[in-house]
Amino acid sequence: MYIFKINGIENTNQYEELIKVFLTQDEYRLMKPEAMQSAGFQEEIQSAEPCVSKEFIFDGDKDKLKREIYRYLENETGKSPKWGILTGIRPVKLAGEMTDLMGRDETLRMFDDEYLLHPEKSRLITDILDYQRRLLGKPERDSLSIYLGIPFCPTRCLYCSFTSNQVKKPEIERYLQTLHKEIEYCGAKMALRKDAPESLYIGGGTPTTLDEVQMEELLKKISQCFDLAHLKEFTVEAGRPDTITPKKLEVMKRYGVDRISINPQSMKQHTLELIGRAHTVEQTLDAFKMARDAGFDCINADLIAGLPEESLEDFKNSVDTMIDLGAENITVHTLAVKRASRLKELDAEFNYRREDLREEMLTYAHEALGKAGYEPYYLYRQKHTSGNTENIGFCKRELISTYNVRIMEEAQSILALGAGGISKVYYPDENRLERVANVSNYEIYIDRIDEMILRKENNFWR
């Protein structure tokens, strides 16, 4: 066991995040000097395996301290994580800020020399930044995008930590009536300000859990309350193939939805059963055909590298199948073991197992998608990700997702409606965001909708 002390600083969270890249929770303790003298700590150490104690001193330079920790653990463990000392989830945003300040070449030098990124990661995020700016540019100063949350799913996945509920139709109806009220309020405020959204994204949960009538009522309400004349993109997550029907697709198309997600996660039937997905491989294939027949020419497909019991060949088959189906966007996630997921309960250290396999899976995805004409267009990272890797969205024919880019670059206000929605107010002069959150529990959201509206009145629209 390693015992770490960091003197000269109270908040050690960001340094612990770096330590977790190298060591499991059972392999280290990060202690304040006074805590090390407690009787409980001494008993724990005496009963543990032999300890290695290491002290670091913070002298005011956070990155210098991170480099010291990284170099020490690199030498101790033999690991050399490719993301260096970066622990934040938005490295492309950081690349943009640095490039605007000092240029691309100096940004690359700093990523390599100061942040200790492997060159392939430095080039990846700067190339993605260049691609985003060439196709989308920066958002208009006072622009915004809209997110609406539907917090219901047919089943709960093994790895899920999102707001997701399995309920009967009357509960969904209660929720939708409340959401309609928030839509009406926000639509009226935007009309007064003459605001028109750049993109609109309906996520979840699984929005296509709604039946055809509910879906039409929701989309009709949106079209009545918001000015959609200038939308660059209208996305609905139709994530579960077993919730997709020709009628739902026809309704979405009629109301202007031009991008959907069909998310198999894997094309191996055993994996789907293991992770709690109720759909079959055949239903994924059928969903793609239905979507093409309905006229959708921009479909995203989510895949996850590192799912339980999957081999490299299993993952290759999933990637190859999505390429063959012609998905315009393919988002490759690396499994993240979140604290609120069932997988965390079953195997707390799952994300540390078979790290090399995750890297092989991502390498294959990059190579196969590149050969098929796909470009990486957005990237983000998560805590507790298997192998300390990343999630990347790929696109072909330059069909990037406007919303995905904007939510990651954090240079635009996001108006979020529904349970679990977190609105973000962007202040361009200060390059700063303020968050305005709705409660995540859908029942509490229903009971406190007037309070949610008041929060927006006082904190979003000001």
C-alpha cells in the first residue's frame, strides 16, 4: 500500500484523480498529516501489507505537483497513461483556449512537455479542434441550444448512472404534462427575447419510450412554443432499438427531427443480455432499416468498448457492423464504472481490469473508421473510465452533431428542460458558465415545477 501526503494544500481532489489513474482504491491512502496520527489509521496500516510512504509539497504550481506525482507513479507502476496529467473531461475545450492564446504549435509543445500527453493524444485533440472550427465555427455571442430530458427507459443497464426510470404509462403522462408547462414558459421567454435555438436535443433516458401519441404531443408542443426556423440540428435519442416503430419515426420526421441515435452498444446477443438491454441484435438491424425507410439520413450509433466478457473480436464485429449499416455518426465510448451503477456494486475495480484490451479496441475503431471515411469530430473523457481512455464521436460526409460540439466546448448557453436537466448560462466576456439545475427525480420535478421555473426566471434569463 502507498501512503501519500501532500503538504501545503487543503483540497487534494484533483491530485487524487491523477493517483486513481495508476492505483486502485485499495492500493493507496491520501492522508493529511494529522489524520495519520489517529488510532484508526494506525490500526488499518498495521493490518495491511507493507506500506510505501511518499510526501509531496505544493509550492503554488499545480501542474508541477501533478508532474511530480505522475513521474513517481510511472516509475513505481511501469504505467505511462497517455493522457498525462490531464484529468478534466473536456481536453478539446482546453486546446481551443490555449490555441487562441498562444497558437497551435505552442499548444502542442505544452501538451507534450508540460501536460505529459503522448503525442498521439495531443494531435488528436488539436485535429478535432481544427475540424470543429472549420465546419461549425464558434457559436454566435448570444446563441443557445435546447435540451429536453425524458428520464424513462424500458430497462436499466448494468453500467448506467443516469436519470432513468421504469414506470407505467400514467406516470409518463404526468411527467409530460409537467414538461409541457416548462416548455410553454421557456418558449414565451425566448419569444420575448427573440431567441431562436441553434440546435435542439431530446435525450434521456430513452425518449422513444414514449408511445406514438405522446411523441407527437411533445413534438407538437415544441414546434408551437419555440422558433425552430434557424435550427442547424434537431436530434432525438431513439437509443433502444426495441422502442422504435415506423409510426414514431414518421412523427419525428414530420416535425423536423433530422438526426436520431440508434444505440446498440454491442452487436453480441450475450452481451446485451448481460448488461440488461432488452433488445436483440436483429432489432438493431430492423431499426436501421425502418429509419432509412422513413427518410433519416443522419443516424448516430453508440458502441461501448470494454463491456463485460467481450473480446476484441466481439468489439470488432460491432464496429464493422455499424460501418456496414452506414451510420453517419458512430460514437465509441469506453466503459466507465460509475458509483451509482450496478456494475460498480458487482466489481468495484472493473475499470482497472484488462486495460490493454480497451486500448486495442479503441485503436481498432480509429483504424477501421478512418479507412471507412470517418473523421473524429468530438471527444470527451469521464472519470472511472476503463484504461483511462476517452469517448470519441466519428462522422462521415462532415455530418457532425452541432449539439455535441457545443455542449463540450462550453461557449454557448444551454437551456435544459425536464427532470435532471442542467441549464448553463454562458458569459462570453468572462468565458464563464453558471449552472441552473432542475431536480433529477421525476416525481419531485412534477411536484416542484413552479420552483424549477422560478430558478430559470431568477438565474437563467437574467
